[in-house]
Amino acid sequence: MTCALAAPQLSASLEPSEIRPGSYTTLSISIEGGQPDSLSTILLPAGVELASASPSFSNQTNIINGNIKRSAIITWQLMSNTPGEYVIAPQEIHIEGKPYKTNETRLVVKENASGAPSSQLDPLMTLEAEKREFYVGEVVPITVNLYLHRRTLLRRVGLIELPKDNFAIQRFPLQADENAVMMGGIPYRALAFQSTLSALKPGKYKLGPATSELILDVPLTDSRSQHPFFNQTESRKVKPTCNEIDVTVLPLPTENRPKNFSGVVGEFEMTMTAEPQDLAVGDPISIEISITGTGNFDALTPPTNTDPEPWKSYPPKRYRMGSSNVPTPQGEQQSIGYNQVIVPKSHATFIPPFEFSYFSPSKKQYVTLRTKATPIKVKAAARPTQEASKNTPAAAATVAAEPEKAAVVNSIITDILVTLPQKPIWLAQKPTLLNNKLFVIGNIFAFGILLSLITGKFVYTSWQQYVHSPEAPMRELMSKMNSTKLNPAQFYSLAAKYIEAKKLSGENIATIMERHDALNYGAINNETSAKLDPAERKRVLTALKI
Amino acid sequence: MNRIIVPLFIFLLLHAQTWGAIELTYEDRYNEAKAAFEKGDYAKTKTLGEKLILEEHLSPELFQILAHTYYRLDDYGQAALWYKRSSIFPPPSPEIRQNLAHIHDRTGNLNFPSNSLQSQFSGKLPRTLWLVLMISGGWIFLFAAVWTMLFAKSIRIRSWLILIQVMALLLVMGSWFGWQWHPSYKMIEHLAIVTTKDVMAHTAATVTSGSVTKLPLGSEVRILEDRGIWSYIEVYSEQQDIRRGWVQNNKLTPLWPYHASYMDDGYKAD
């Protein structure tokens, strides 16, 4: 047994030396007759990169014809995505402090590389949509089928993606339903990735192609690198091609669109339960509404109360019924629940229906679902509303152990007060007051009386003043003198009194006074008692009035 | 014998038809509507009441029954309308005020502010009577004043007359306020009630324009301008301020669509 102590022999090799873009190759540096000082890094040309950061190292000992040969092998996993021919420069390895160089190697990266698998080993990808014509917002199931040759091994599936320009597409799952299929006599594993999409706007569009990046272990077909006992494979990064689908997106009709339509498209059912159903005014009622069906639940809004006035409503809470977070496959229904607390503000005999509207693609029309009115018994509140409202869940947290306060009694009217008058008073078209004869006559009468009173008083006062004035005796004397029954003595006696009262003087007055004296104080004769001559009377009266 | 029997038979036949066709008086029809309401036949009550109204047989009591009926039929807008029509006429009814308050609680309708004391006081008498009282008080004052000035000599009588003048003056002032505060045709001729659900006042005469305020059932609006199918209205908002906007006419019902002379306020009708 001899031990060969020759200089170390270094050789570098690539296996395979031809790969497809994205595939891997192994760079092996074999050192015979020595051990490397360290696993130093290697120099690689641009376009070639390390698939793993650290190399693997192995030792081999061979005894041939009594000669012992020790060799070390360092291997790196390399990969390249860009087609081309690359020269990997000689690598420098230090052995016992001395540098040694390997030979250079060549790597060819091309689509039809000799180390590439046959076309049968290529994965296939197809895109399927359940409908080619559907409405805006309608949820349409789509499936991406991945067909893998049975001789290949799928290491990893990248995220399957579709162009999202005109569609909202739910994320594809990483797990798929797997089946075995035969196509053209070749066995394939079929992986079905299911998702849904809904169109954002109407029009004709192309859906797809779907893209994904796979890492496959593909068996090597190069006979030079075939292991005599084991099938050798190489890992490849593959982007399978996929088909496109022409789809037509229909707009939602504008006719008969309900007011509360929020864009929900699909097929749904709605149920409602309420507890309690025997309560007092101000007590909370818990409403549970479940909506089950298929469609775009994302656009779902809480069902609305059809008669909200008599109720105090708290914001509804949405929750998913069941624990499934997996995208819903076609035909499988989802259920969304809403919990809402409502409080009767007054007497009520039933919980009003709740409703929500959606567009049904199967019926091609809008549908409004409405729950049935739930009969309830509502008693008058024993406590005022303020107190009652504290019983609601929203306020319950704030109702800590507060000291009992005297409640302020607020009247809570729950119904109208019905009074039915026994006898109606019929309204009649009445004339205006100015056309009302009684009113007009009454006012004229009152005015007349008032005017009479004022006038009478005025007349009476004037008369009194006239009667009691200083001229009154003279007016009386003059009046008496105008009497035709007077004899001359009487007439002149009155005239003398008048002259004395008015203190008249003058020639005529003196003549009158002489005549008076003659008649009343002279000798009695016939003239005294004779009738007064009217001409004389007139002459005397004229003299007195001057 | 036949000469007597045959004409008698014809006479009875004719008069039997006449007797059978005796028309019910308005009171009978009112009582029929009332009886229907008491039996819960609200549809019949509504039909009978509306027929009387259509024939312009107006009565505040009939308005009340119609209001009760509409409430029972869950038409709160019409119920508020008829209660308000009934409340125009004296005497003031606490029951109607309570029912209107209840409808307000249920619908949250908007109403112009009203002074309860004023409306209760002025509602004691018809508006015309307030005017007659005011004029009568004026006459009493004038007579007493004239008597005091012209005839009363003794202090005692003058004192009594001055007291009468003061009382008459108070009567005039009170009646003036009663007359002034009492709803008149002029005061309500432009008022309308919202009788349709989901009414919104808009910023322009189109439904696509901006919104001003919701107008719940039974809300009171004052029509400022009528322009085709839209009206420019004002309403007293919950923020205790006046809001103005446009509302479609078919959403509103005038508070008093009948002749002004029913209002007995001396308004000079056309």
C-alpha cells in the first residue's frame, strides 16, 4: 500500500452545461491530492448567479490498485435567467497556503438547451370562467388549471395573477384541488386554483392570461449526466403560458332601480329574528338579520328599517356567519349577519319589516327582500325614557353603580286621545262685519245716541246761557212791548223800564219819557186806556232798538 | 171599487219610493261616520267624512274624526293636517294639542313656533267676536267718557264712570289681542302640510339639486312662491331657524283650501 504524494489536481465542471433560462446548474470543483484551506467565494460572470449562498463540500477516498486517492469536491448551485453563453473564469483555491487554479468552464443558457426537458414535461396552464357574459358587480367563479407532467415535481407555485384593469379579482389560493388526468395518453396532475371576479364597468374585455412562476424539478434527459441507478432532476423556474378569454360585461339596468340599491348583485335570502318580543317602551330589542346567498357581499349594506320614526336605532354590527375565510367556490353560499339594537320610543305592536335590494342576474331584474313584521307587545314604560335608554347595550357600560336619583316624570304619549264630539258645528260662510246688517245698525244706533247726547248737552248749555244772560230782562220787556193787547199807559210804562234798564238817552228817549209821564202820571183820560196806535208802537220800538 | 183601489195603490207605490229615498241629514251622516269609527271601520269613516268635506260641509268635529281615522290608518301626515284644521276653530282643545304633540314625537315633523298662551287665549272666541267685543268696548269707553265730561257732576258718579272707562279700555285691548292672535285666513292661507313620506327641501327646483332639510310627515311649511310643480317654501328647522328651499307641490296639502269666509274673521272674500 503506497501513498501518492503528488501536487494537487484541480478541475472544474458544470453539470449540466446547457440549461434553460431560470434553470439551475451545479459547478463542481474537484481537488485531488489536497484539501482546500477554506471554502472561498467564486467569481461568476454577469448573468450567472448563485442559487444558494454557501457551497457544499464532500471528501472522497478511492483505492485503485493499492493506490489511495483522496479528493475533495466543492459544489455550488448556479442559475441564470438570461439566455447566452457564459464563461466562468478559472477559480483560485488555496491548498496548504498555495494558490491553485481550476480550468475555465462554459455555461450555455438557451431555450432549447440540451439539458432542457421535452415539451411533454412543460407545465400547461388554462383559464376558465363560468360565464362569458355577466353583469357589472356580478361575482363570477374563475378557475386556473395547472397541468403538470407526472414525471415532474412541483416545488413551489408562485401567486397566480390576472390583469386587474377592469375587474376586481379575489386573490387565488395557494392550495389547489388536485386530480389526475390523461391528455393525449400522457398522465398529468391537474391542479385547479379557484377564485372569483367581478367586473368594474360594462364593456367587452379580454380576461387573462393568468401568470405564475413555478419551480419544477424536471428529470434530466442528457444521457451523459444520467446516474446509473437514480433519476437525476434539475430544478427549473418556469412561467407557463396561458390562454385569454373574451368576456362581455353588461351594465345594470337603470329601470326600476330601488332607492336603497347599493350595488349588490347575486342571489340572496334574508331572515330576521328579534328578542325580546314582550317589553316596555324604552327597552332594547336585539334584531338578528342574516343574509345568505351568492354574490358580491362586499357591497352589502345593512338592511333598512321601513318605518324608522318610532324607533331609536343603534348602528348595526356586521359579522360573518360560520368560520370560513376561504374564498367561496361557485355554488357554495355565504352568510352575513347583522346585529342591531332598536328601542321603541313609543307604543308599538310590531317590529317593522327590514328590507334590502339587490340585482338578480338570473331573473335579470332588481329584487327587494323584506322581512315579515314581527308582532311584539310593548307596555308603557315604568321609568322615564332617560332611564330606559340606559338599558341599551350602548349605554350599559356607562351605567355603573350610580346613586338612585328621583326620576323626572316625563309624559310618554303612545297613542292619540280619541274624542268623538256628539254634535258637529257646521261652518257656514259668513258675511263680513260690514255686510252684517245687525252690526251696522247697532253701530249707527250707538253713534246716533252718542251724537244726540253731545248735541243735547250743547243745546241745553246754550239755552241756559241764553236764558240767564244780562240781556234776558230787556228781551222780556221788549217781548212784552210787542204785545198788541197793551194800552198806551202799559206800553209806555214798559218802555220807561226798558230805557231805565238800558240807561238810554237822547231826544227820542226824552220824548218817550215825556209821553210816559203824561200817560201814567197825568190826568186820566180816554187815551190812557185806548188802543195803542201801531204806528206809534213801531216808532217807539224803533227808537228803543237804536 | 177598482176606481178607488187602483189610484190609491199607485199613490202608495209612488210615495213609498219617496219615503225610501229620504236623504240623511248632515248630522245623520256625521253620526254614521262616527259610528263607523267606533266600530273600527276606518275605511268607511274616511269615505263618509271625505264625502261630507267634498260637499263643503265643514265642521271642526268632523275634522277631528278624520284626523283620528287617518292616524289609525297610519297616515300621520293627513292626521296632522286634519288636527291642525280642527284646531283653527274655538274652543281650544287640549286633546288636539296632545295628539299633535304625539304625532310630532312619532314623525319629528317641523312646525312654526307658536305661543301656547296666545293661541289658548285667542282661541276662546271666534275672531269676529273678538272684533265685536273690541268695537263694543270702544263704544262703552266713548259713552263713559262723554258722560263724564258732559253730564257727571258728583265725584262719586265721575269715579264710577272713570272705572267704567278703564274697564272698557281693558276690554278693547284684550279683544284687540284676541283678534290679532286668532288665526285668520290671511295668516294661514299660504301654510301647507307635508302629507307624503320622504320629502326633502331642495336648493333648486329639481330633485338632483342639493338638499336643505328633510320634511317629515306633518311638517308645516309656508309657501312663498308657487312656480309650476315646485314651490319655494320656508320651514322652521330643528335648529330653531328659518330654512328656505324648493319642494314639489304634490308633496304638500294646503292647510285651508276652502273659502276664506268660513274663517269668520271678516276677511273680504273674492
